[in-house]
Amino acid sequence: MGTEQEATIAKVSTTGGLVEICTIVAFIFAAGCVIWLIRQQKTREKRKETFQPLQKMTIAAFIVIFVLHIPYYFVSRPAVYGEGAFAFLRPILMSLINSLRVFLLDINYDDIAKTFAENYKLYLCFVAVMYLIAPILTATNVLMLFRHFFGEIRLRYSPFAKNIYLFSELNPKSVAMAKSIAKRYGKKARIVFTDVLKDGNELKYDAVNDKELNRAIFLKKDITAFDFRKKKCRIEYFIIGSNESENIEQFIQLNEACKTHRNRSVYLYASSANARYVADSLDKGSNTLPQKLTDLIKKNPESFAKGEIPMNESHYSNENYYIRRIDHVNQFAIDTLTGERLLDALIPIARKDNGFSLTILGLGSYGRAFLKNALWIFQLYGFGLTINLVDIQSNDNLLRKLRKEMPEIFAEKYRRKAAGDIAEFACEEPFENHYRIRIFGGVDCATCDIDRLFSRSEFGDTQLAMVTLGNDNKNIETAVNLRSCFDRLNGKTNKVIKNEIFYEEYNEKHDREVIVRNKTNEEPLIYAIVYEDKKAKGLDFNSETLGIVNHKHVPYHIRIAGSLSEQFDYETIVRQRKREQNALAYHIEWIRISSTMEKYYNMDASSLSAKEKKALQRFREKMQQHFHHQEPVWDHLYSFYKIDTDDKGAILRMDKKSDQQIQHETLGMVKQYEDYEYFRDSSISKQIHKDVIEGIYLTEGSDYFMAFDEAKEHEKQLPVCCCKRCEAKRISEHMRWNAYMRVNGFCYSPNRADRAFLHNDLKPWDQLNILEQLKD
């Protein structure tokens, strides 16, 4: 025994250099790994990687322990493993094996301590530290394996969570949406990100360490793998991944799983036509009907069908199954064009100039969305609409694409002769949707082409410019350059360019520097689409900040829109639901009044008695008078049942419908509205247009407001209301509907064919029959 110990001590003394080398190598490697991991965490790189930080630490610890074991097993080789041709491999293999054993607390530190007790205290201290770290890493890795299990426990047993919000993927869009939910509902919301580990290192995203999402759950399961049949709380699914095909598959699966429940919502974020067809075609079951409204209809179907029970928000319960495709690009365009911030600034200019003039730079998905929605939002009788389109593509390429989506808007019959490189289209028929569109193709906004283009007189009347070139930096640079171009153009056209004074002064009361500025003319309004949140907040011109300024601290008046948090905000869903609730009343009343008019207005009176014939004739006259005399049709669509006439009983006796038939038809109207985007979007656009039109026609001082005010005094003496405002609103509604249908691809045909996108009412208002005019 003594001989073996002496041999080992002798071997240690002869291999002392190896111990020192391994100690230094292991220490440098360990220090380098720690520094690299810390630096990587600080930079918060978001690239996809094979291993997580904890796994990297474990691998690094294993390598360090392996290097530290090499001297020990080389020292003990002669005594334990003997000699041979490949004897040097045995210590290396034993170092590997025992390095693994360290992580399982299955190795004795005393043997190494006895071997190197005399002269290598630094080496032994390093080994002891690694022997302590290794089991901790093992335990942490084991717990990490179960973190998804614990996450599911938190998900299923959340006593304080009122609603559950599941996201199909962890990405910037879902994080922005989740933050808005957390801000709105706080601890009542249980936010869950699914499929987190599928793409590797996604847990390094900002969401993991974000204070607003510190209660969020991150799971590796697919969003379709959860079974919440026994959950009674509201559960909302957000399919918001980057792969649209996968999103649609998940949408179909979730619809099958959720359509038998009432307290579920499924949102598919997709802008393609394919997604719209899928969303419309799915069998969504009967639970899409709002519970309170359904109960109300079933309880008293005749009173509801007669319009004696008006629609209101309390009837539209939030407990139904709610499934929607969200076209965030189109929704953002509508919200921007109808937002108070834009309309408050645009309406006074439009009233003054008797029209709207818009310029859109860039015809990508956002540019086309602004074009389509502007065409129907700004259809107002007595107001012109001019839209200039600027893009790098040639006119021919642009026309081919635009005609594919809106064939009748850009039909050859509306083409006008224009100078040189302009393709111009104009519809100027009386009582028809009015527009004038000029296309300037082949213009590169990064060159002097843009300066030369905006020196032309065609842009002198521009009131609103939207910059949508597809890149934040390009949009900002072009918007700033655009302001300079308009300033130069205004100078040529003798428009007043006010010199602004912006300076800071000390406010003693509030003990701070305040910005003092003069009110100035910022025409035209310039909007730049900026996707990055921090950049958008820092550069926006509003009541609190000056936004982008020049060297004289004079702002360029660039308004920023389209940030990530603006487009993916839960408030957009809340706003859309309120619009749908209000617009459902329009849908029901439109079908009700249409069916009533078509039945009684065109009724064959040959089989009626003399008394019934007289009642029917008086009813038809009353219907027309009532329509003209009362409020505008979109404020309340009056049906036959609202007419106060002695002939009401005689007309009612002609209708032999039972309560069951009325109930079935009315519920069918609501189901139709809930299942198909066409009806929802059409009714919502009617409501949105009403809000815009009221902002102009009811603005005090406008011609339409004064005409209505004068007619009020004589209203009771008139058989019909012939005031300018009421007539303008009726015509405007038809102009809006015409433009809305055409931007969605419909064309005129004497015979209606929806599948062929043909409609027989796409013509001027004065060419409609009286029945169709009453519907407007």
C-alpha cells in the first residue's frame, strides 16, 4: 500500500505541469463562457439557436470538469489501469464517464483531494466549485423539463383569472396584442403563448422579461392541443403566426373544437382572399347567435319583427361563440381615415374647398387599402374626390393590378385624356359615385423624380398625403422631403406659408421648461407609416411633441401611424365588436324593410277587397311620405310597422305569417350576419359613412346645415321633407354603396349575379326605381 501511495505521489510530482496547464485552460474557458453568455443576454439577440442559455451553461460546465479530471486519471493510470499500447485512452474515457457522474452526485471528491492535497490547493478549490455547480445545473435542467407541466397547472387552476387568451406563436405581433390585453384587464387576464419552443430560441424575446407580461405562461404545445371543455370562463384564441397556411389549418381545427361552446372567441389574423373564403365557408354552429338577442326574439318574435323592440347593446351578449378573420391592414386603413385626429383636421379644409384631395405614395397592401376605403368613405353629395397615386411601378403594371381588384373603378369608359405620363380616370355622372384618380407610375421616391413630380400643379390642392412605401426609413425620409416639396409648391401657387416660432421658456409655476409654439397652417396633412413602436412614438407630431424638426426647431408636421402596438391592439377588436353590434340593427332593419316593401309595394291587388285595396294604396302613399318626412334612413330604418295609420290592421290581416315563421326568419337574419363578412362589412361601412357624413353635413355654418335649419320652420306644412341636407344624405348613401361595391370587385349588369360579382343597382341614384330609392 505504501508503495502505491509513494508511486502516486511521485507521479503527481512529475505531472505537475499537466495539473497547472489543465487548471489554467479550464479557468480561461469557464471565464470566457460566462462573459460570452452575459454579453449575449445583454444584447438580447433574437436569432434562432440550437441550445438555450441553461443548456449552454451545462455543456460549458461539463467541458470544464472534463479538463479538470484529466490530470487525476493520468496520475492514477499506472496504479489502476496498467500499461499497454492504448493505455492513454483509458484516462480520457474515465474522465468523460466521471464528468457525467459529477452531475448526478455520484462521485467522491475525497479521492482527488487525497491525491493533490499537498501542492495544488487552487486546483482542488476549482474542482470543488465545479462539483457544487454541476448538481445545481442538473436540478435546474430537470425543473426546466417540467416547466411546461407547471405552466399547464397554472393555466388550468387560475383562481384570479377571469379570461384566458391564447396566442398561436410568440412573435412581435402577439407580444404587442398580449401587452394591450394585460394593460386592459390586468391580473384578470391569463395570457398564454403556445408553440414557444418549436422555433428554438424564441424565449429570448422581450416578452420573457417584460414587466407587463411577467405573469404570462409559455408552453410548447400547439394552440389546438388544449382541451377547455370544462372551463366556464371566456377563452379567446389568437391565430397570429407567420405561416398563413398553418394559421388557416389551426383556424379550422379550433372552429370544430369551439363551435359547441358559447364562451369562446377565435381570431384569425390574415389579409388574403383565401382566408376570407375559409372563414365564410366554415360551419360555425348555432352558438354564434347572441344569447340575449336570441332569447328576446324567441320570447316575442312578432313585436321584434315589427320593430317595436329596438336594438341596443344590452341585447348583444358577449357570451356567444365569436369567430372572426381580422384583416388588420384594412382595419388600420379604416381606423386611420375615420379617426378623430384626421377628420378634425381634414373636414374644415374639405368644407372650404368643397371636396377632398388625397395623395397616396406606394401601392403595396397598405396603399391599396387606403385607396379602396377612401373611395367610399369620402363619397358625399356635393363634394368632389381627387386621389393621386404615386408608385415606382409603371402605369401599365399598376393598371393591370388595380383592374384585377376594382375592374369598374378603372374601366376604360371612365378613362380621361391626360398629359404625358398620367393615367387618369374620372366618374362625374350626376347622382353617381364621384371620383377622379390620377396615376403617376415609374416614380422612384429615392431620386429627384419625386421633387420634379411634386412641383406640378396637379398636387397643389392636396389636403392629405399618405406615405406607404413599405419601409419605415423610406417613409420618414419621403414624408420629410414631401413637406419641403409642398412648401415650395405652395410658394409658387401664392399660398401663404407661415413661419413658425418654436422656443423653450422657463415656467416658474411648474418649475420646468415648456415649449411655446404658434398655431400654424400644416396643410396638407402628411401621414407616414412607421411600424417600429419606439420610432413611431418619438417622431410623431401631436399635441405633446413636435416630432421631426429642422435645425431651426420648426416641425415638419409629419403624423406617424401604423405602429406595431397601434395595429395589434386589443382595442381594435373591442371597437370592431361595438361597430358590429350597432350595425346588426341596420342589417335586420334593412332586410325587414326590404321584405315588407317588396311584399306590399308590389302586391297584386286584384284579389283584395275594395277596402283592402284602398288601405294598400294609402299605405303606399304613407310609406313614401314617411320615408321623406322623418329622420334619415340610417338613423332609424322605418318599416311598415312604424307607420301610424288606420289601415294598419287591414294590411296586417294580409300577412298570414305565424310567430314561428317570423322567429325563424329573424333568427336567420342574425345568423346570416354573424356567419358572413359580406353582410357585416357592408352594414359597418354604412355606419362609418354615417359618422363621417354627419361630421360635414351637421357642421354649423355649412350650406347643408343652414338649408336644413331653414326648412325646419316649414316642415309640418310640407308633404315631404325636401331640405337640401336630407336629399344630400340619401344620395350620398347610394354613392357610398356604389363605391363600396365597386372597390370590392362588383360591376354593373342588368341581371344580378353575386358569384359573378354583378349587381343591377350599380347605377346613378335617379335611375333607381322608387322601391330601391326607399331602401337607401
